[in-house]
Amino acid sequence: MKRSLVRIDPWVYPMGALLLLTVPLDWLIAAMLAAACHEGAHLLAIWGLGGEVLGIRIGVRGATISARIPGKAQELLCALAGPLGSLMLVCACRYTPKLAVCGCIQGLFNLLPIYPLDGGRLLRCALEIRYPGRGRRIAKKVELWLLLILASLMLMNVGLPAMGAIPAMVFLRLAVRILQIKKPCKWRRIGVQ
């Protein structure tokens, strides 16, 4: 029996129903289209650079593309392609402003240099190319410092009603993602976010 290339986690369906009940439909469609453009840019980069897509997993925390990519420089370009694809949606702001806003937010968030976000992959690849053998350790220290800075900003903004819970939500999401990482990234088989 052949495995499917695209796998959807079962929790996506109740989360989608919850989003349909709480988020205006036009914003939800814009966010989904922005995510599709983001992942499509990753796929185009993987195929364009001679990589092979092994599978796509759609979960509550987003989509993950498992791929075989020939080298570190190609992985860097593949990780950069998604945020660039999202940020290019800003060009359409005159025609579809909600799509442009969703793409811009998604692209900028994914550029945060925290693994497993695309920015964290970029940082790790760039440092591994520049400092072979030590790049991953340096990247982990940068990620921890950034997490501490975000925690400090969150605590400073607790009393600002204009910011609301946004800094706390961003910090908690990033902290949970960092703490959930159990195994190191392998260069031959990676997951592009």
C-alpha cells in the first residue's frame, strides 16, 4: 500500500471548525491563501534546487514539508523561499489587502531566528556554512538570547492595554516550539516550515 504524500492530522478538523466560528470568513480565507503561498514557495524552491519532497504534514501548528535537499546552501535557499513568498503578497495589497496583511505577518513571524521557524533554519544553515561544526551551538545561543529578549518585552508590555495578550502568545508559542524539539535537524532530510 502506497503512503499518501499529504497527511492531515486529525486535530486540524476541530481546530478548523473552531476558527470558522471565531474568525471572520474573509480573514480566514486570506490566512489560508497566505499559508498556501508560503508553502508553495518552499515547494518550488525544493524542486528548483534539485530536492525531493518526501511528504507534507498539515497540523494544528502549521505545515511541515519533509524533503531531501542536496546541501546546506540549498537548504538555506529553501528555508528563505517561504518567507519571501509570503512577503511578496504585499505587492497585491491594492487588490487584496487582507491577503497582503496575512502574508506580511506570516512572512515576518517566520523570519524570527528561532528554530524550527524558517528564520531559525536560515540562522543555523548560515552559521553551519560559516563555522562548520560550531554553527549549531552558536545558533542555539542566539535563539536562547532572543527568547529571553522576547520574554523581557512580554513582561514590560503586560500593563499596556493596546498590546493585549499578543506578546505573551508569541512568547509562549515560540517557547513551546523550542522545548518540543527532541532530535537535531539532519541535513539530508529536513522539515521546512
